[in-house]
Amino acid sequence: MNQTVPASAQAGGTEPPRYDFREAEPRWQRAWDERGCFRAEDVPTDGKPKYYVLEMFPYPSGKIHMGHVRNYTLGDVVARYKRARGYSVLHPMGWDAFGLPAENAARERGVHPAAWTWENIASMRAELQRMGLSLDWSREFATCDPAYYGQQQKLFLDLLRAGLAERRDAWVNWDPVDGTVLANEQVIDGRGWRSGAPVEKKRLSQWFLKITDYAPDLLAALGELDRWPERVRVMQEKWIGRSEGARLGFSLASPVDGIERVEVYTTRPDTLFGMSFLALAPEHPLAAVAAARDPAAAAFVAECRSMGTSEAVIEAAEKKGFDTGLRVRHPFLPGATYPVWIANFVLMEYGTGAIFGCPAHDQRDLEFARKYDLSVLPVVLPPGADAASFQVDDEAYIGPGTLINSGFLDGLDTDAAKRAAIDGLARQGIGAGVTNWRLRDWGVSRQRYWGCPIPVIHCATCGVVPVPDEQLPVVLPEDVAFDRPGNPLDHHPSWKHVHCPRCGGAATRETDTFDTFVDSSWYFARFCSPRAEQPVSREAARHWMPVDQYIGGIEHAILHLLYARFFTRALRDTGHLDVAEPFAGLFTQGMVTHESYRGSDGQWRYPAEVERRADGTVVDRATGEAVSVGRVEKMSKSRRNTVDPDAIIERYGADTPRWFILSDNPPERDMEWTEAGVAGAFRFVQRVFRLAETLAVETRPEIDTGSVSFSSAARTLRRATHRAIAAVTEALEEFAFNVAVARLYELANAIADAERESAEDEGLAWARREAVDSLARLISPMMPHLSEEMYVRLHPDTAKLVAELPWPDADPSLLAAEAVTLAVQVMGKLRGTIEMPPDAASDAVLAAAEAEPNVAKLLAGKRIIKRIHVPNRIVNFVIAG
């Protein structure tokens, strides 16, 4: 079909033409939709190479923010560019829709979580569609839809059958007022983030996914993810946490309640002779024995439990301990015994829940020893230090060295001492070398209503019974109440009461729901065929997986990405997928920041509280008082410094914020949102539009580019055009979107310069049209609506959309420079420049350099000792005297 140029936007009169984005943008969005430009097939048959680009799908909070705009703009640039390069592109969208905010809305506002969520989805979908994103909306789904989470329940049962899921007791953060488990991030200063109640550690029966089965592979495969940021790989490596050490048993000097020894894991067996205490986690069985025998020990354990289970909180807390009065024997020093403490910094989840303390060579142990006046004996001598005088004061020595004060280990370096110590433990039969992992199995139980129900039934006779496939999905009840603390599914009068599928007796459903990270750990595979009757269409996934380019924030570097990597392996091993890694390429974009403003009263004003006047001054909206720009902060609702994307699009159109977001900084860095910057981007939009509008009313020159003799001005413009094509292509391939924008600014300037040349030059007129036509197509990934509007003015009879056109190719013959500028130096100092043909003969270059007027004056009467010529760059003359 031919695209019609609206009469309101056609050139005419004396007013400069303006781009009417309010009319144009919806029109082009309808055209893309009607033509199905962005729809992908589950299994394409077009023979094109595939490219799967995916941004991390959003939580439907109700409004998109500038972080969303940046994230989805980056992905859209990739999708549009790859489609133009001849790829079959999958670019879907969905909603990570389960989560606590919906339950909070139910409790605080009396609205059902489902109603709140679906209303927010509708609002955010409309906002995202206004951005003109090249998304395949036909694949849209929300994780709160039974059509999705029913398939997730099937996957869980497959994992259960494969031995990758199990139910066991575990310590959790328990809010006694809300009656629910809290994630570590929901414990603030030892209190529940919502209720403010002191948090307790509580042992509950929980469902776990056995991610630790894959720890070695998850670690080893990081080296193959060469299109992932290095810092993300390092973060995952540390989280998985492979360590080599020793596991050994310390005998109790006096066994208690049948416990004769304490198992310890250590990465530093070389420092055993520097031991001054043994410390237990508050949840350790021996700590429980001590607490049962001593009320003071029980009080200390209770205090420790109020810290919750967050490793970061525990690590940052003041180191505290309680001396149990028990003692353990040293494995290498007959007769030597050491005190057994309960310590708040020892984690039951890591190693064995017990450590031996060597204060001289571990900072945490040193702080503890100084607090409780325990011995500090150095056993590793730093290189160059004197054994007679070396001591540890306030900083533990953790580096390599030579063993001292260590019996049979003396004189060995630290690595050799580790091996010797392990051998010594093994000879006694009390220890061995082991590999340990920091990674722990993934606890997926949540005491929430608004989540995917865990599809098992508890029967007093049969135990845990999987829900039969024919009874899936297990759907959340709609008639739930949020009028009391705890999980509404526990309180429901009928939903949890069922018959056992095996024996037919009375039974109850599992009332825990899945951690929402489960929902986001496989959604990318579902997008390959979102309406399939099975969780993943293996044929579709075989075509599309892995995701070629995944885009999202660095805050998801560990948990989401690690869980997705585990889940993909688990789905491979249960027959759903053929790949192990979900994301071949990962890009983590920076945050969006904003200026804050300070008034004369010293108080900060945020964007919603100020306005920028026509003269550029910024004033307080309420008082009219001028304010000054102060600090730059991350945009966040809590700081009241967010900018509403909908308001920006209403004022400037969608292409303007897209362009500004891409132009400001490299996409991996933080970008500062400024009113001046977005206004400047809007001026560029109008300027570029006028280039096409001007040509739309000119006669199109028909010339034979192979025979015509182009003027110097025309050749210059053609070279600028084709260099821009090459440079923008290279920048987009390298994710250097700000560089692509810079090259397009340069092309627009070159076109404007050419407009000032003779109007009688037909070759130049043709070159201008070629340049503007190329500009229209090159901006299409960044400003797709403007691109279409320009192209239809240049080609009013076209039946094609820019979204359907191939990417322009640069003419290699126009990429080489006609001349290069060489610096001419005398004795290393710049004295002039010359222009020569590229790769000109050295004799000709040197002759031209000597003839350069300023250089010729300096060389007159002087003896030239040496002539240096660096091709296409520099000439340097070395002279005598």
C-alpha cells in the first residue's frame, strides 16, 4: 500500500514545516501492526538466521519509569537493526506479575491482587505501546495467568520426579506479626519491613530446588560466556564460591549429650597452630545443647536469631559471642584445648556451621579475639619480615608467607603447609581435603497468596503426593480475605481441603506458593511458543534458544541470572530444552539519574517541585523563587525525583526521549536526565524532519551515477554519507549506541552544509537526496516514527515501510579519503600540515613537507640529518645545530 503524506504536514507557505508527532506516531504504529512487521513464527520457514532479543520483563507496578524507557529502547534498537540486517527476529513482551506489592495493595486499599495487577498491566501496556517498540505483542503473557503458572507447575513436578526438588526443614526469617517468612532484603535492622516487628529465625519445612547439583557446571561455564560483562561473571563466580580446604573433627575434651566431636570446614588448614578458639553458629546442634543447659546461652542464641538470615546483615554486625564453657582438643598439639564459643557471625548454611578461629590471619577472628581477650599467635610470616619481632596488631595478615610457630609445618610456604596439614589430618583419620561451595540450594517456598501454588498434596497416609497432571493447573481461589496476618490460603475455608489422589483419604493442599524468581527463571523459553500445550515447545525452543541478546539491570547479576542458568540446565535434563545456557549475550544498562535543586533555604527541591522558564531559569513551582542545580541522584519514587515518561511523550513524542536516552552516554553507564537535553533532542527531531520535507517538494534528479562527474561538494557529501553508514553499522554492532548517534549528528551537519552550495548542481542535489534518504533509514532503530515519516516524503509512491527495508550498505569506494592531513614537525615540534593522497610515495610527501612555507623557513640554511615519514600521519625533520 502507498503511504499518504497528511496534508497538514505538507510543505507550503512561509512557516518552516514542523513534524507533527501526535498525528504521525499513532499512524505508523497502526501501519506496523496492520502489516505484522514484528510478528515471529514459532518455527520460521523463511530460511533467515534467527535473532532473539529480550529485555528483562517488568513487574506491573502501574506506571513505567525512565529506567523502563532506557531498557526497552536499547532492546528495540537491537531488534530493529537485526531485522533490517536480514535476521528473523523474536522480540516478545510479558509481565512478571506475581509478587508482594499486589498483596500489600489488597491489605491497604481493599482491592483484589488480581484486579490490581491486571489494571496495572493494561496501563503499562498502553504506555509501552506509545513508545513504538517493535514488540511481538501476540506473544504477551503474564506469570499470574493460570495458562502460564499451570505450565510452571508441570515443570516443578518434572523436577520433583528427577530428584531436583525436595522438602526439608530450614532456618528462615519469620515475622511474628505478619505471620510470614521474609526474604533477607525484607529484614531492616532486624525488623520486618512492613510490620516493624523484631524478626525471628524459625525452622520451617520448605521446598528447595537443588541448584547445588549444578554448582561445578555453573562455575565452569562462566568462562564460555564471552558476551557477558566481566563484572557479572565475577559476581556469579563469587556467589557460587568454590573453595578448596579441609574438613576435620575437633574432639570435645568432655563429650556432652552424646556429642563427641565438632566438624569444621576451613580453607586455611595451614593456620591450625594459630588457633585460639572454636566458634559455633547459633543454630548448631552443640549450641542448642549449651542453650538447653544455660539460660544465658539461650538468651544469646535468641538475640542472634533476631538478626535474621541475611549474610550481609550478619557480616556487618558487631561481632559477639558466648563462651559455652566447653573445650576442644587441638588435632596436632596433644594436651592443648581451646574454648568453644557461640558466635553471631558464624553461618550454619556455610561449611559445617562451625569454624576454628585463627585471629592473626583472619580479620573477623581478630576482631572477635580482641573483644574477648583471646590469644593472637602469628603462624604465617610475611616475606621479608623478622620472625622474632613480627606481630599482629589491629590488622590480620592474610597474605602468603612462611610458616612459623607451627611445629612440623615450620619453614613451609602457605600452599605447601596446607597440603602437609591435610596429609597430617588424614593420617590421624580425623580430616581430609575437600571442595566446598558457597552456593546453597534455592528455597522456593513463600507463605503468600499472590504466587504460583506449589502443586503437591499432603496426606497423613501417603505423605507428599504430586497433583496429577490432569488436575493441573492448581488455580488460586479468588474469594480470599486479607483481614488478618498470615497466608490467606491457610485461612481459606475450603481451597486447601482435598482428597488424596492416591488413597482417596482426607488431605490438604500445599499452601505455600513459589518464590517469584521461579516465574522469571524460564519465561524466556515459554516465549518461543507461548500458546503451546506443553511448558516448552522443544521444536520452537530448538530454533530460538538461547536468547541472543538479553538486556537488564546489574541488580539482577546474581540471583535472577543464576537461577535462570540453573533452570535451563534442569529443563534440559528433564527433556524440555536442548541448551544449557539461556542467554548467549548479556548487556547491563546503567541507571537513569536526575538533577535535584537547592533553594535559598538550603532545602532540596525535586523535579516535580520546580519548573524551567523560557529564559532557562529554574524556579520553585509554589513560590516562584529561583533555585540552583545541586546534586545528581538516581531516579526513585522515594526521592520524588522521577520523570513521568507519559508526560514526556505527550510533550515531545516517543522518538525524542528515545534519541536523548541513546545519545547521552554509553548505554552501560549511568545517564543523567535533563530538561535541556531532551529539549535539544526535540530540536534535532524537527531539524532532521525539515531536511526531508525540503526535498519532498524538489524535483528528484535522475542521473547515472556511473557516468556523471560529481562536483567536489557532491563527492564530499557522498563520502560523508557512506562513512556514516559504515560508522553507524559498526557502532550498532558493538552496542555503542551513543557513538552511532554522534555519527548521525555529523551526517545531518554535512547535509546542512551542502544545502548552502549551488542549487544548479544536479549531482549535488542527487547526493543530498541520497544523504537524507540514508539518514532516514539509519535513524530507524532509534527514531522509527520519524524515519517512516521522512522516508514516505522522499518516496511518496512507495509500498514499503522502513521497518521492512534492508539496512543500507556503504559503498567501499567512497570510504577511502581523497586526501589525508599529515603533521609536519621540525625537531619533534609541530610546524605545519600538508594534505596528500592516501598512501602517497614517501619522496613526494617529503618534498611537499619541505615546501610547506613555515617549514621551509625553518629549514633554510640548515643541514637535515634525518627525514622521518610515518605514512598518512607525520613527517619529522631532524636538523643539525
